[in-house]
Amino acid sequence: MSDRDADQHDAPSAGASYAAAGVDIDAGERAIELFKPHAKRATRPEVLGGLGGFAGLFALKGDYREPVLAASSDGVGTKLAVAQAMGIHDTVGRDLVAMVVDDLVVCGAEPLFLQDYIAIGKVVPEVVADIVKGIADGCVDAGCALLGGETAEHPGLMEDGHYDISATGVGVVEADAVLSADRVRPGDVVIAMGSSGLHSNGYSLARKVLLDWGHMDIGGHVEEFGRSLGEELLEPTRIYARDCLALAAEADVRTFAHITGGGLADNLGRVLPRGLVAELDRGTWSPAPIFSMIAQRGRVVREEMERTFNMGVGMVAIVAPEDTDRAQAVLTAKHVDNWVLGSIKRSGEPSEGAKTGSAVLLGEHPRF
């Protein structure tokens, strides 16, 4: 059979179409209609126009003296595999927002708007609408607008039922109010803010230990959690942006550290100047049961746990020592679990070539 004959044999009798190739434009339009009400909730007065334009417009209003724009991009990672296995899609959007806006607020920036990107094997309008609902919920909590986004159907590249999400957020901060390592001084106090669970890091290890090796039922009830394993793993990442901004307005905050991949030591070290060390006391808190379950069932050593997971601390504030009580009062009023985690000290002669400080954890966790 000739190549021409083969081409004629493989071609559909009705002619090729985008739908036959796996992309359903109609489904995409139905998804937009379903998630429009959610997206409209996540707005701010500075947003110009509505949904559906080629670009989102945002008017930077206010009496800024020297505004600096901050930008951050992130995703949710393999936590999405848990959402897809559970058929629960309306919470991972909150995780996405948290990962973006809580990076912005570390430098003192107020999140202004976010744009999302959803790549999906096959558009199921209800699933896409649930994802956007979660993103909108997160934006409302963070006080930022959902300015727009993109949903891309990838047949042949991604399996039906699979999707990935990411986003970019933009914030603003006055130039003289940018928080950075340069502000940190010896004697400053490190205040921890409790996490809501694993947040959005370490899920490849958690899934390997609990599901692949441990053969736990993702939908099965777990007494330690009071709910199913899947529900525990899907607990949304806490969004600290507004809490941190309120804290910075009321107390002398030197800087923040968002505790994500790399854990406490690595992320805190990123916001410390050369020659300083943060000494942190493990005895000041006890990680939630999910962390000990992963450690015990996977025989994961403490060093690996602390490099992979937040271990119960989602955000850290470094404050002037005289403002410690005030800072804790502000966070408590915001219903943020918080405690004094440690302090900043001189590390002696810094190592050759070191650009940042470091953090060390001392002592043992109670009941871990």
C-alpha cells in the first residue's frame, strides 16, 4: 500500500476537526460560564473591565511615593494527584494562591492580582469550575484580584482526569518599606506561625510512604486525623498574606520567611544576612500527627523530614525584641497560632564565600 493510500485510509471519513483531535472548544466555553461567578468574587476596585479580554487591566491607584512591584510564580506540585484520586478539586486552588501570595508578602508586598494557568488532559467544565472556585476563594482570603487566566486542553499529552495548575501574582510595596535580610539584627526574635498541615510541599515523599509503601486507603478513615487520609492530605495551605501585612503595620518586622520546600533551616537562612544565625528550639512546638505518621511509617530520619516538610511552621516573622509581645498579640487577634521559636545571634566569623546567614534547630520535639 502506498503512503498516499495509507494517508487516505487513516483520515476520518467526515474530515478532521479540533474536537476529533481531542480539544472540545464547547466544553471550554461551558467551563468559563460555570466559573465566571467565582472569578467575579475575587476582585478589587483597581480592576478595569471584566473577564474575557486578551489581557487583564489593573490601575495602580493610591498615594504611593516610590512603589516597587513584586512578582512570584508557583504551582501546587503532586498534591494535585491526591485531589484527582479523591475527586475533590475545589481546594487545591487555595493552595495555589497561598504558594504565590505568601512568597510576595515576605518582602512586605501587598498582593494585588493573580493570573492562573490550568493545563488539563480533557476539559470537564465542572472540574475546571471547581478549580477556579478554589483559586477565587484563596484570592478573596488574600485580598487580591483574580485578573484572568488560561485553560489549556492537552489531549495526547496529558491523560483524561489529569491536570496541572500554576499562577503568577503581582504585589506592591513602597521602596523604603521593602523587608529584607539587611534589616535583621542580633537579638531579634523569631516568631513561628503554625501551618495547617503539609501545605503544598513534600507530597511525593508523603504519597510514596503512605500510599505506595504503606498501602493505606486514601479514602479510609484515620483515627489520628478524625477524617480520611485523603481529606487530611488535602487540607488547604494556610494563607498568611493579610496576617503578615497587619503584623508589619503594627510591629517592627525585620522580614518574613515562607516555609516551603527546604524546610525551616533553608528558608529562614535565605532571609538572614551573612554572619548571623537563627537558633530555633524544637521544644517549643509539637508537629501534627501527619508528620510523625510519615516519619514512622517511612522510617524517614529527622534531617530528611525537616528538609522536606514545614513540620508545622508555615511562616516565620523576625521582629525587633521590644515588639515581641505586640507581634504575638496581633497574630493571636487574627487567630493565627504563634509562638516564640528562637532568636538571632552572631555566628562568629562567617564562612568564606557565604552570602546568607543560617538557621539551626536545637533540642527535640515533644511527643514526636
